[in-house]
Amino acid sequence: MNKKKQVAIITGGAKRIGAAICRRLHKANIDIIIHYKNSDKEANYLKDELNSIRKNSASIIKADLLNSNTYPLIINEAINIYGQLNFLINNASSYYRTSIKEVDELNWNDLIGSNLKAALFLSKEAAPFLELTKGSIINITDAHITNPKENYIIYSIAKSGLSTLTKSLAKELGPKIRVNAVAPGPILWPDNSNEFDEDYQQKVISQTMLKKVGEADDIAKAVEFLLLSAPFITSHILNVDGGRSFSID
């Protein structure tokens, strides 16, 4: 184990918030494993971008987090390439509407699997290696779960469970491993959704104390802080939402 080197796995790291986290941690001289499911083009582009800055500092792994067999493969990728693991960032997520009238077992398996189950079992696989480095786990949850969005019942359950998982893991894995979460508010609008039109966006902004939408790098900065500058913080859920979760009716 190289004590001067640090290695992070970021699930769903090829684009959006995941890519911002990869870039931010790479800038902090951390080697990166970029996990992705379908975003081959984005993952390869980001890998090449980071390796052009620092040679052999970024790798990619394609895996479906709904397949339990992939969890040890993802963790072992870091060990096989870099010889150690310091940080696990459970960022991958599925997000779409499921009203109580629409829910079915396929929705449940997808949303619970990607948002909650994967984080639990990846953390289980990572724990023995994180103990060796006194590492950290960060879960990306959602600031809105204290006031769940209507018609997103399974997603809300999954992210609420992820917050509880954060606190449970902090108890079980401490003192060697710290576990925290970052809860984004209005940062990026979902891709390919007609629901989040201009009127909706303006309504959200009006309900946010800072009267603006945040940036993906705001989440990345919070992750970097909890990993590198907060040695006495664990089991904490850090809202990065411009104050919306407090101000919304």
C-alpha cells in the first residue's frame, strides 16, 4: 500500500454530478476509477481527459449495478490496478416517476437496486480495503427526501433508505472508516423529461433561499471536503441545496 497515493471509485461517474466529482478529486491528486453502465462515450472521454493531465491516473469499468455479481468486480478493479482503495463514492442513481397507481416490482427492483442496494453491497465489498487505508465512503442522497416529491414514491424510499444506510454504516464501520452523505438540491435538471419545464424550474428557484440553481461542482466540493478536510466528521448528511429543503412549504 502506498500511503502517499489515494484511490477513489465513483459510481455513475461518467457524466453530470459523477463526472464533476471525478474531476474535482482528480485535481486533488487522487487516482480515479470511473464506473458507468451505458455512457461508454462519456466514460472514455473523461478517462482520456484525466490521463492527459496525469498519466495512468484514471480507469473505467462498465457494470450494471442491478447485477449483484458486479460488486466485487468493481472493488477489485481498484485493487488490481492501483493496489489499494481509499474512497468509495456511491453516486449512481436511477430517477423517474412512480405514483402509487403505477408502481410495480420492476420499478422497485430498479430504483431500490441502483440507489440503495448497490451502495450497501459495494460498501460491504469495499470495507476490508478501506479499513487498511482508514478510508471513507460518501453516499449521494437527495435533499428533498424530508419532503418527498409527489409521484416519486419508490425513488424517495430509496434515497431515504440511503440516508439511514449512511448512519448505519458509520456505526458499523467506525472508527477506521468514516461514512457521510451529500444531499443535492436543485443542481441539474433531469435529462429527457418534459416535467421540468421553464415554469417548474422558476418555481423551484423561487422556493430556494439563494434564488438560483447550484452547479455540479458544488456537490463535488462538498464530497472533497468530507473526504479530505473533515477527519472528525462521520454519519453526517450535508445538504447542498441553496436552502430549499428548509424554505419549501
